[in-house]
Amino acid sequence: MTKIIDKIKQQDGKVAFSFEFFPPRTEEGVENLYERMDRMAAHQPLFCDITWGAGGTTADLTLDIATKMQNMICVNTMMHLTCTNMPVEKIDEALEKVKAAGIQNILALRGDPPKGQDKFVAVEGGFASALDLVKYIRLHYGDYFGITVAGYPECHPDYIEGPGGASEQAYKENLAYLKSKMDAGGEVIVTQLFYDTDVFLKFVKDCREYGIDAPIVPGIMPINNYSGFKRMTAFCKTKVPQHILDALEPIKDNDEAVKAYGIHLGTEMCKTLIAGGTKHLHLYTLNLEKTVMAILTNLGLIDESKVQRTLPWRPPTNIKRRGEEVRPIFWANRPRSYLSRSSNWDEFPKGRWGDSRSPAYGTLNDYQFLRKKSKDLKLREEWGIDLKSSEDVFKLFARYCKGELSAFPWSELETLQPESQLITDRLTSLNERGFLTINSQPAVNAEPSDTPGIGWGRPGGYIYQKAYVEFFTSPERLQAIISKMPGFPSLTYIAVNVKGETYSNIGVTDVNAVTWGVFPAKEVIQPTVVDPQSFMVWKDEAFDIWTSEWASIYPDDSPAKKVLQETHDGYFLVSIVDNDYIRGDLFAIFEGL
Amino acid sequence: MTKIIDKIKQQDGKVAFSFEFFPPRTEEGVENLYERMDRMAAHQPLFCDITWGAGGTTADLTLDIATKMQNMICVNTMMHLTCTNMPVEKIDEALEKVKAAGIQNILALRGDPPKGQDKFVAVEGGFASALDLVKYIRLHYGDYFGITVAGYPECHPDYIEGPGGASEQAYKENLAYLKSKMDAGGEVIVTQLFYDTDVFLKFVKDCREYGIDAPIVPGIMPINNYSGFKRMTAFCKTKVPQHILDALEPIKDNDEAVKAYGIHLGTEMCKTLIAGGTKHLHLYTLNLEKTVMAILTNLGLIDESKVQRTLPWRPPTNIKRRGEEVRPIFWANRPRSYLSRSSNWDEFPKGRWGDSRSPAYGTLNDYQFLRKKSKDLKLREEWGIDLKSSEDVFKLFARYCKGELSAFPWSELETLQPESQLITDRLTSLNERGFLTINSQPAVNAEPSDTPGIGWGRPGGYIYQKAYVEFFTSPERLQAIISKMPGFPSLTYIAVNVKGETYSNIGVTDVNAVTWGVFPAKEVIQPTVVDPQSFMVWKDEAFDIWTSEWASIYPDDSPAKKVLQETHDGYFLVSIVDNDYIRGDLFAIFEGL
């Protein structure tokens, strides 16, 4: 379920929130925006939206960002679409792209006048109003899209002529026009920004009198700095209550003080709105994170220390992947690589890993864009040091385990997963002894589902994990482990080298659920598995990282490059599960090795 | 996987066994045979087979029994098929019926001469030999059937002319003929009965020399009584070692002593065969249970106290139902009713209940045959007593709970499931207070999978259950429970009366796994669920039992019939799950009611 109207209906009285972003002007800005969205999405906004470039100038970028938001960041995405400079063929092209990307939500707008013009004029073969756009989407795309429209609590700025605001007649015509947009297919209203909460609450009341019964979501733009605030309210012809002007006047040159006031004001406005019956806050983030997050924290709507996940990994929001409930553990630290590989799968399994085995995993074509330059620099700095022997490699892995390094070639994430820290000491010891760990999880036996860090899913359930460790090691060390295996009957393993030589004590179709949860009135949910078939796909990626991400830092013929190439050529990648999650000790087999 | 050859290959060195039955001559005999098979199947024979009526006289009965064995008793079934009196159209008819019943195993035989004749003569349009039959099956049915053929360690009786046995030449021709049956498509050999183990072991050796590498399964016919033994060995021209004749001579008129000797001899013969390399014993049961079971117990191949189930219920053996891994709990005490209802489902879900929701549950057309007359008599005797009020009904339910009654209208089984006995006292108290329980299970938290009584599946796993109780009760008592529900957040319930009025705190698509198991290198197995949609099918059956099975015992206008009809019309059927299988107490909500 990804349509906003459906998600709102499911909220059950809880106050929801959503975030609006705009397309940044630089490549680096885009990279940072994804990072920011990733962090903000962890708090489960009802949706995030991305604006259509003003005057249609950055249409391609908007489309690209919307696609990545939906499919790589996995936030439920709404894309703005305006009529400015958009003949109908371009509208269709955009809608088809959005649909192909599995996005189901559109904010249908008329848009601002084209750059350099004062008045909106319809382009030839295009639409003159949001109403026409809504009608067109419904006519040609049926129920596929959830359509949101804009509401103007102070009337559309085109009809505001002086500081006194719009005339009563203009305001009423505005309401009637909004009603016609809803009748044509609009399902949700997001409002223009405002700073007078009474204006919004009156607007809601007036809408209801005009027969508009859709959810009306207030658009909140927290004040981040004084000049921006002044520019924006002038452009939108927004009424600003005197007490806000009075409060800002003495601090307007102190950026920190303005920001703090912005947080305070935003919090108070939201409190008033919630008290007035609002169930959903739409935040104009201006691509900034702190102010918005501070407001939500003040309101008690988010808690940085207790991010409750619905699954151990962030579920995809693409409508074609809604059924996805299970993933191989191998990509736990490289979720985007996994999403990229599996982006062309036609249909995701309804809960069973089995059914998704047939389609081949794709290549990583679409993956490079998400590589962050900053991570590459960190890797070069931390992992590009002089390497003379395998022992130097062991030391680097051990240092990463202890938290002394921040980047890791085998992880997209900047830090170790929190749960791994529980077993840091034992992992560090393994790495020092030549078992180069790249993925692990501790055993978990019946922890309540709302336990911070480990928990996921709704409260009232119990969470389980089988202990897991995955590492590279030399053939000799692998041999030593395999010879001890008969003494550890609860362990199952698969080992493979770059040539594909395989050792294992399980069958190729033995899919092992290593993370599961038991919830009231539900079947057991099994989101993470060890699957021998996907392990063979993963091993190519895992071995490739030795050379493409790490050895490539060094010049040819350097000793370091030679050490890494030899490791790549000779080592095995080993995956071990301890199936006794109650009494087992996965690390016991490594004792004395 | 139901083909015998595949199952033999999977045995992994363990000694397997199988049981042969013949079609009884009376209806009561057939009824008893099913009961016997049901008990014997609990010990997981590799397969059971049913003979083709001698001379083809009971062909229809054989087909019927084979179908019921496979689909209601759920034992992997092999049907004998002979050429006697069978023109090719009749062969085809039989094979099509068997195939439609999901049976995959045929024992292809020439058969004995028709009744009243001395010599086998091919019927017009029929086959003259097992070899022709094997060829025909392979040609027309490809790989669908697993084909077993008969082997004659002492040569086929047709070629045995005196007490010295067959000639060397006849014996060799016999081996060559067996080889041709294998080349034509035979996969497994089951031998004629014998009493000299050396004869069998030599036969195996000779077969190998003739290039026959298929499994050769010795046919063992334990001695049950003296005259039968004499008749059978004469008919089959079986060599009987002198020490057996010597042992039987002094006890031949003492049936008990002969039986005890039969068990002793069978055990010793089997031990010798196993020591000689035999991995599979085929037992000619003569439709008798005790001797065969005693031999297997002596050999340590079965243990009455430790029947290890692969799932909490016996999995279907019909090839079309192989994927079935989940069932609603409602039919736990009426497995045959469930099998009957679902017998026409096209395809069983691969592990997910969800996919099987669409096909409607069938009616119970094929069900009545399995009603046992003895159960009907017991019901009439125990449940047909004078009833004047609801309290009399409560008392009967409570007495059944305490084990004072053996039959129960809502159960096909003769006794309470063993696990229910753990909560007998609390259930009895519920029944005394007007909560008339018909199904229940206690909570189980991480018991090892080989725990007697509760365990199922392979060893090394952990078993879980959510506590469950299902009962009829008055609207007033239901109301009292519902009003207490908010204080018991771990409970979920559905209640419905005969008219379909429903109360529930879960959604209609909320499928609750109430029995599951976690095993090494496997996904979590969830064989039993509470599914609201199938509950609505079950409730019709459950309410119907009040009238069709119980009230029907009484004459019209009797007070008892009135009490039962009123209960049927007014009570609710209630299903409650305690989702907290670790700390919950399902019975707490009934305190003070």
C-alpha cells in the first residue's frame, strides 16, 4: 500500500508527518540529499515529496531523484508535476517514467510562471490549470495514481493584491476551485505554507462547508534563517502575525538564534494544529534536516534513540515490490547494491524466498551513482596504507572491528550495525587471527519486538536471530574449521573461493531463516535468510571488492596490490550459521585456531 | 516425493520397513483395516501396499482401498496390478484411476491363474506376463509411475516341481527374466516370502551377478498360526528349514505359542537379513497388526512410546498435495473430514496458507465411509443419556475431558490428543462452567523437537505453540469474556453463532500461526494456523454436529433433543489464541466467570 490516501486512512489516530525536498543544484548536493533522506526516512515519514523544477527547468533531475528515492532510499515518494512549459506529450512522458519506477503519488500543480515571466500562460498543447492536469491523469491513468492537490489557506497568491489578503469573493472562488479539483480526482490536500495557525484552522472549516471531506495536510515551513524567511513570505504573499515579526526583529542577524526561534515557533504552531484536530504535518524541509527533526522530537513524534523498524531492513516502497518480505543476509551492509541487483525482478515473492530464486540477480549498472565520493576518499585514506603482508591486512580488519576506522570496503554504511557491537571483542580476535569478518549478527532469543536496536515490527511480538558470521580466510584455516565441524552439530556452513570451489554441510536448496519474528495474530515473519543460491551471486561481488574497491587504490606492481590480489585469488569466503540460537556459541569452533 | 525408489535412495543407511495388506471380505473388515493402517502408519513405514484381488475378483475394492489409503489414511501407497482377467482396457482404467488418486507406485505382477484354473492363460486382449505389463506401463505412462516387480528367491512356483526346489536351469532363467523386467522399467524388487534366509542372501548375490542393481526387498511373512503357515508354504512351494518344522511340531495346537514363536522367528530372520546387508524389510501382515509390530519393536525399528512425527499432523501422500505444509487448527480432531473437504483442491500451497484460501472447501461427500459403526455405537451409549438441561450437557463435556468417556461427537479420534492432557484440569473446570471445549492446545516455548508427545520434525530443532482453546458458549458468557478482553492484550479471538453473527478483535485476513518449528538450515515451518476464513467453513460443520451427530440419537419431541437444538441455535463457537506463548496464561480470562 503506497497511496497516500490509503496510508492516511491507516494512521488510526496517530499523528503522521511527511517531508518535502527540492532538487539540489550540484552533484554533491544531490549526494548529500540522499544521505539526509536516508537518515530522515528511518523515522518513517508517511511519505517524502520532491518538487518539480521551478518553471520545469530541472524536470529530468526531479524524475531521477524521485526514482532513486522510491527504489534505493525506499521512502514512499510523491512527485510534484506542474503544467509550466509542459505540453501534453511531456506530461505523459513524465507520468510513464514515474509509473515505471513504481511510484504511485503525484502532487498535481499548475506551477509558477516560466522563468522571467510574471503571469502563468499555458504552453501550446499544455494545460492551463491544476484542474486540467488532475482530470487528465484520472482519464488516462485511472486509479493507478494517488493524486494530491495544493490548498491555499490565504487564497492563491495570484489573487492576493495587498497586505490585507485576498477578497472574500476571491477566497470563496478559491474554495470552489479546490472542490472542483477534488471532484476531478484529487484525494489529499497539502496546503501552502502559512504562519497563522488560525488561518489554517478556519480554512479547514471552510473546506468542510464546501463539501470537501478529504484530508487537509498543513504545509509547515520552519524558519531556518531570516532572509530566506522574508523572501519566501513575500513571494507567497503569506500573512505573518505581528508577534513573529516582533520576536525576529532583535535576533535577525544572529543565525543561531533565528534557527532556535524557528524550532520553537514550528513546535508551537504544530502543537496548536494538533490541538485543533490535525493528524498529519507536512514539513517543507528546504533540504535541511536539523530544524525539522528538532520540531518532531519536541512534539514527541520521533525519538532518535528508539527508531522502531517494521522489518530489520527498510522495506521497498515500489508498488511492484510490496510483497517483498525476505532478503539474503549477505547484502545486509550493502542494501543499495541488493536493490540495484534485484531492481528488474518482475514480481516479488509473497513472503517466500523460494519463489524469487529463479530470476537471475542483475548486474550493478545503476549502482555507481550511489557511491559517495566522500566514502571513496575515506577508504583511500584509511585502507590505502602501506601493506606488506597478510598480517597487515588482518590488522586493518581488526582496527575496523574495534571502531578505529570509519569506512569499510564491504559496507555501504559508515558504521558497524549496532547489533554487531555486542560481539565486537570476539570479532576483533577473529580478525587478528586471520578470519576476516565482513558480516555478522549475534543470536537473539525471544527479545520483545520493541527492544531498541534489535527490535522490529509492531510491539507485542518476540524477535529471534541465529548467530551468523561471514569471513574470508585462507584454505588452511578453512580446513582447520571444517575438520572441527563434526564436534559442532548446530553449525551449518558454506565456503567458496573465487574460482567457485565449494565446501558445505547443507544442500543447495536449504534456505535458512536467520532472523524471524512472532507476532500476535500473524504468521511467523522471516525477513532474513541464508540462501546458498544467492550466496553464489554474492560471492562474486564480495571477492570483486578486494580488487575493484581496495587494490585499485594502489599503483600496479606495489607490494600492497600484490598482497590483496593473492588474498583475492587464494582465500575462501565462509558463511557460518549457529542453528542453536538458545544454547549455542558460534565462536567456540574458533577456539585454539 | 512418493516413488518408492526415491524414498529408498533417501534412507541414508537406516533400515526401512513396509506393510502389505489385502482387501478384507466384509465391510466391517474394511473399516477395521483402516483403523489398523492408521495406527501402523504412525510408525512411518516407507510405503504400504494392497494386493489385487486374487484372480481379479475384487479389483474395484482394491482400487477403492488404495485411494483411501493414499488420501485419507495418508500412507504412501503401492497398488498391486495383475494381468489375470484383465484385458488392456481394464488395465488402463485401473491405471487412470490410480493416477487420478495421486498414487505413484504399482507392483506389476502376472498374477495367479483365474479361480478354478490351474494354469495362467492370458485373457484375450490382455498380457501374458509381468514383463509385458511393465513395458506397457512405461510406454503409456512414461515416468509417472514407480514400478516394483516381484522376485522369486526360490524360483517362480510354476517351475518348482518337487521338494528339491527348482532346477538350476529354471533358477537361472528366472534371474534372466527378472533382469528383463528391470530393463523394461522395473525399479525395485520385492521378493516372494521365504523362511530360509540363506536362500534370500544367495538370491541377492546372484541378481547382482546378472547385472540387477536395483534394491531387493525381502518379503517376510511372520507365522501367525500353524494351519495358515502350512497352507501358504504349500501354495508357494516355499522351502521350510527343518529347525522351524521341529520348533513348530510340539506347539502346533497352541495358538499363543505359535504366535510367540512367529515373533521370535521373524525377529531372528530379520536380524540375519540386516546383518547380511538388507536395508528394507517388507512385511506381509495378512491384515494383522501385533506380530508385525512386535517384530519391528524387537528390532528397535519402532518405539511405541516415541513416535516421531514429521509434522504435527500426518502429511498427505497424494502427489498433488506434496507441497501441503499448513492446516487450520479447527480440524485437528477431524483430520479425515479436512482431507475430504480439501480433496478436490487442484494444487496445494508451497508453504503459505494464503494461496489456498481461494478454492472453496468442498462438502463431505466422501466422508461418511470413514465413519465407524463402532464409534456410532459408543456415541449412542455414552452421549445418548437422558438430558434435561444445559447443566446436563456441561457435565457430559466435563466427563469427556476427565477421560470418563471415550467417544466425542466433535472428534474422529477415540481419545484426547496427548498434549491436551497437560491442561485437563483447567479444561474440565471450563466445561463445568458452560464453556464447552472442543479443541485446545497448551503453549509450548522452545521444546526440543524430539520431545515425546509434543515434538515433531527432525531432531535438533525447537518447537513452539500458542495456547489455543475453542468452545461453544452462551451469548451471556461470550459477552462476559468480550468485556474482559481489553485487560488481556495478548489474546485474539473470533466468535460466531450458527446464523453467522461474528465478534472478533482481528481482521479476516489475519492468519495466526499457532504451531511452528525452527530447524537447522531451514525456514521456520508453520504447520498449524488459525485462519478466520476457514473458521467460517468449520463453524458450519461444528454446529451441524450438535444436531446430525448428537441430537439425532433422540426421538423427536424428547427433552434431550430440545436442549441440544436450543444449544445449537443459541450458542456461539469461540476460538481464542494467547499470542504470548512465553509469559501468557490463556485461562486467566475465565477466572471468576
